[in-house]
Amino acid sequence: MPVVGHNLRVTRMNVYSMRLINVKALLEREELMEKGERVDRRAKVLEFCDDEATKYAILSHRWIGQEVDCDEIVDLAKMDKEERDGVCQRDGYRKILDSCKQAKMDGYEWLWVDTCCIDKRSSAELSEAINSMYRWYENAQVCYAYLHDLHDSSFPAVRNDERYANGWPEWFSRGWTLQEMIAPSNVQFFNKEWRAIGDKRTLARTLQKITAVPEHILVNGLYGDRPCVAQIMSWASDRTTTRVEDRAYSLMGLLGVNMPMLYGEGKKAFHRLQLEIIRTSNDQSIFAWGWDGEGVRTGNILADDPSVFRYCSAMELIKPDEFIKSLSLYMPEGELPSTEDDRLGTFPITNRGIQIWLFLCPYDGSDSVFGCHVALIHWVHQWPSTYT
């Protein structure tokens, strides 16, 4: 079992993978506490459930400094009055309470909130939760996106650099909220006062302007023709996380990979993410980072963080036959590869590095710097891409 700090935390393994708030139990407990009446301390406000079989609501929000953790939400009724009042006065507790009230109004018995539904003292539970999180948001009946810094009664339609550091409510600049916006089919937005201000489908055009995520992805999700890796990375290029490792971990679900959490590894987390993608995909766009139409890229073939994919939002993969046809502009016909050549989409990883078979050409007349052709098209410039 994992040891965190000085506490030995044993995670109870359960056939059900998800800990959920019992909405009715939590609201009844709150009502009794407000009235000063006796509370049944044995009543369970958190229970394990099967996310595939349970209908539940889920919260997406920006973490603030006064959140409520798993133990506090469970043991609230057991605390003395002063300690309990301290917890109940936190913004984080009011956020959980308001989420439960909204879930009850919408007819849901269960709610998931990351602050209190994950026991973060257990590294095993935290790792499992992060690897499952995309699925949990995807399986939710509804996602409540709470914009804590939006005081207006309508969804923001115009950038406001005077009010917001990034021009828009902070929710739109955080790393984790990207998957929380894309994965659920039903996302309902709320302002600071918990007034509904719209949903993802009807706001898709405005959301595309804010987030750069294409409207059809916002409406239909990542089904059908999946965007290339570089395009997905580009959506996260200007987003931030509190922990540097979370810039990688928050993208795992969107990119369809799983890996263990190693907080403390720093930028290596993003390197590991890319290696996991390479092991399961032949998507050459993962090597397209740093592309801005000019300049020479040198050094590691793996990117350090998503920001270097900023200019990849208009990229798409092209089919092998189209790629080979494009190479005819640079190579004699007799030297063109066959569409059956497996080397085009194979990137073996060994202890000596990554082995890649790409087509090189001298860069700007240089005899020491080369560009390489990859199977992508950039729809801004309407040509297959060459990288240096």
C-alpha cells in the first residue's frame, strides 16, 4: 500500500470504480445541521458505484484555495461545532452543496466532485481516478461547468482583457477543464450565482472561438474521424495547470492512453505521454511540434510541453497514397516508396531512442540541416508539411 507523508493509507479495493456523493443524504444532513437537530453519523454521503450503470451528474470547476476533501465531507457531522462551521463556510463546501441542489432539481441521485470524491492521500486511488477521469466525464448524464468568476447573467460572447487575465473566465484557461468540456455530451454552464447561462451544444460556435476546439468536436465529441495528435495538443497549448505534470496527465483521456502518475517527475511526464502515444499510434503529427512556418528546430524529437503545438490546430493526417503522391514533387518516381511499406508508420522505441523512417531534404541549401516530409496537411497553407 502507498505511503504518503507520515500516513499509511490503505485503499479499499471495490468492484465499483467510482465514489459518488449521495445527493439526498448530503442535503438531508445539511438541513439537520442548519436546524441544530441530531444527525445520524452513520449515514453515508459517499458511496462506491459503477459508473457504467449509475446515472449521475458531474462537476467541472476551477479549484480554489478553500476546497473540501474526502475525509472532511464524510466526517463533517462528527466534528465539533467550531470545526464544522469552519468547513461549511468555505467556498468549496458551498460549491458542493449548490451542485447537489442542482443535481436534485435535475432528478439525479448521485453526483461526482473531484475535490471530495477522490481520496488523494492514496497514490493508487489518485492514479486510478486520473486514468479513469475522461470515461467518468464521458459517462455522466450531465456536466455542470461552474464559472466561479463570471458575475454576468449571460454567457460571455466578447473577450474582456480588463476583467480576466486571459480574456475569458478562468475555467477556459485550465488544463483539466479541456477534457471536461469535450468528454460529456451534455455540458451546462453556470455563473457564480449558479444561474444557468447556456449549454455546450447551443454555445458551440462561441466555445470554438474561445477554446479553438472545432465546433463539430464540441457537438459530437471525439467520435468518427479523430483529430490528429498535434491538433489535440494545440487545444491545450495555452492552458495551465498547478502541477507541471498535470499538463501531461490532463491530456491522457483525450489522446486515448493510460500511464501511472509520478508526481515529481516534472517535464518528463510529457515525454512519457508522447512515448505512450508512439507505442499505440502511427500518427506522425506527434513530431510536428514547433511548426510555425519558419525557423529550424533542433534538439530532442520529443516536445517539453503542449505550448509548442500552438500552430498545429489546422493540421490533419493524410492517407499514405496521398502522401506518396505529394513526394513526387521532390523525388524521382523510381525512388518513391510503396503504400505497402510498413516503415512509413512504424516508430520502434529502444534503449537507444526512437527509430523513425522519414524522407529528408536539404534545408535552404544547407549540407548539415535537413527537413523531413511527414504525412500531414496544413489547411491554412494547403500543402503537405515539411519540418526541420
